[in-house]
Amino acid sequence: MGALGRDVVAAAGTGLAVTDERATGQPLWHGRFGEGPSEELLAFTVSLPFDRRLAADDLAGSRAHVAMLARVGLLTEEEREVVAAALARVEEELEAGTFAFAPTDEDIHTAIERRVTELAGSAGAKLHTGRSRNDQIALDLRLYVRREGRALAARIHQLQEVLYRRAAENTEVSVPGYTHLQRAQPVLLAHHLLAHFWALARDLDRFRDCLARADVSPLGAGALAGSSLPLDPASVAADLGFATVFDNSLDAVSDRDFAAEAVFVATLTQVHLSRIGEEIVLWSTEEFGFVRLADAYATGSSMLPQKKNPDIAELARGKAGRLIGDLAGLLATLKGLPLSYNRDLQEDKEPLFDAFDTCALSLAALAGLLSSVEFVDERMTAAADSPVNAATDLAEHLVEQGMPFREAHATVGGLVRQAIERGVPLDELLANDPRLGPDAMPLLEPGSAVRRRTTPGGAGPGPVAEQLARARDHLERQRRWLGK
């Protein structure tokens, strides 16, 4: 380490700063202007309250950029050491909560560069060489999506593991399957839970695809047109672990497709969580009585002592609307922007952060709820075994005897109508019907209808056992991708 490098490290250790005339607290663009920004402008344009969470990404990008500047000869090795030491000091201050933000810090990028220049002097003033906030911001956001998107995918995987485990525990319990929220045919509870498993599997696959498209480094695009300096974008991309580097500098600084796609995937995931929440809300009512919520995952009423409310399920459902709003707002922001960078793009962060934060909390809360929920087997089974739920099996029995399906459908539908209108049990009408008679009576026995579901992907014991094996294999492939 050179003398100047030792000086900055010593200064960092004592809290002192190496400064020069560049560390003035002025905006990065102050040279073009004869007076400073108004309070109103700063208040309206500042993004620091929400983009400071990008600090780690900004520091990582700055380290890679500085290393590249040294490799191509735009920084001396001594200068690189000084700036690297200053960046390390800034990281320590941010982590310790001692970083002092200035009124002119518009965003986290400005704040970090200002502090680096305070610490490293003229060497720190070279930090921004060959770089614009336009490609810097795009880089930080891609690093954030790449990191937090994978973390969100891991949370999806955790909820899938819960669904798989609860499905494996309930391979003999039947529950009514519904269409139009009307009882349709009985299915195994395991089959019902795995339906949610596969929806979430698609969400995780979408995150994989989304993260692959986000895995492009924009650093080196500059403000919009690249640079006349001998920059090496490919080496920066490699240092940061990106799969590739941008093809077009205009596109690199204006592209927010990856952010919109990430918000979409989070939103669709939340929609799937909303559907789970809706079922928990229904199933936990006295009218259904299919589940009992654990005390730790339910709330009470401020007025009604008897209440046990499914607030997690309701909030998972309610927050879907919030994420849909995040997605619609971001798309509306992007829809009319000319190339290349526009300050409108500052509005990309809040919907992205909110969507990721909200979805992550929802996934964790529902994983806890579903891990602890008690399934009331007797209520589910009694509802599933209602004779009318075997109506399709009766029609298919007639088809096996040679009757056209439409005629069989009408025949069984007429018997169900008579049972309801006359108040006569369906099995009594069935036994006396010459087209069905005693041969069809076993179809009404408890559990018969669900056992007869034998086609691949169906709701019976055989197909569900095969489905559980596929789900287990799918989880293992996901674990390998997640590095678990």
C-alpha cells in the first residue's frame, strides 16, 4: 500500500477525513449551475429514504468499477488502494449506523460518492470516472433483483415444502372439490394441497427466468452512449458475477423490463397466495369447519370474545390488490418514456421494493399458518362422501353400459332433482331405478368416488402417489438451483 493509501486508512481509523476542494457537499452536477438547488427541488426529487437499501449493491458496483479503472490505467494502484479503503470505511459506517447523510445527498449513490471523496480526496473524486448515475442505478437495481429475487424464490420453495409435507400426511382424507364454489366431486386432501404446490412451482420457475434476464451488466453504458475512455465493461460484469454485458448503451440505461417482470412474478405469486388465503378463510368458518387455526396464527376480536379470526389469510388475500397496484403503476410509468434515461425511472424502486417485501412477508406467514393448521378430517370426509358428489360416477356407470353421455347426464340429473324436490334419499331412488339399480349402489359407498379417480394427474390414491413422487423430485431440483 502506498503512502496515500496508508494516510486514508489511518484517517478512517480515527474518524478523520482526507478532503479536497471537491468534497463540498454540492450536487454532483453543480458545475453547470450558478446557484444551488432549491429546497422544493430537493424535497421533490430526493430518493434517499427508499433507495438507501441499495447501499450494498452500490458499494459492490463501485468496487468493481474502481478495479476496472485501475486495470485500464485510469487509476494508479495507489489511488485504487485509497478508494478501496474509503469504500470499506463507508461500508463500516453504513452497517454501524454512523454514516452521516448530508442535505444534498439526493440518493444513496450521491451519498456514497460524497463520503468517499471526503475520505479519499482527489483519488475519491475519480470514483465516477467513466460512469454515470444512469448506468450506476441500472446496475444497482439489477444486483438487487438478482439477490432478492433469489431470496424470494427460496421463500416460495419453503412454502412448497410445507404444502408437500401436509399433502404427504393426508393421503387418505377426502375433501369436496368445488367448481363455482359448489360441491363437484370428492378429491383427496393431498391432491388439493398439491394443486397449490404446482402453482407456486410455476412462480419459482418464473423467477428463474426473470433472474436470467436480469443477469446483464449495464455498467459501461455511461449516461447513454458509452465512453471515449478505455473502459472494459466485460471485466466488470465478470467481477460482479453477471452472465453477460449489455449490447446497446441506450437500452442498458433505460431498460426496466427486468424490474417490471420481477414485480409481475411477485404479483402473480401473491395472487396465488390470495387464493390459498381465500380457502383458509372459508374452510375455517363454522359453516365449513374443515380446519382449525393454531392460536399463534390467528387473532381475536376486540369486542366479540368467541372469535378466532384468520387474519393472515385475509391479509394475504388483501395484499394481492396492493401488488397489482404496484405492477400497474410501474407499467404506467414505463409506457410513454422516450429513449434513453428519464427521471421518471426513479419511480421504479418503490413498487419493486414494496412488491418484494410484501410477497416475502406473505409467504413466511402462510408457511407458518399451513404448518400449524389442523385439518378436521371428519368434517371434510362427511362433506366429500355426500351421495350427490358421486353423480358423475353414476353417469359414467351408465356410459359403460352403452348409454350416450348426454342421456346419462340427464338421467342422473333427473334423479338428483327428484331427491331434492321430494326429500327422498338419492340411494333409495337409485335402487328402484331400472337403468341403475343395485349394480350402481356401490358407487355411493363412502370413499368410492375418490378411489375411482385413476387417470394420470387425477385425484385418486394411485395418481396422487405418483404426483407426490414428482413433487419430491421437483423440490430436489429446486434445492440444487437454490444451492440448499
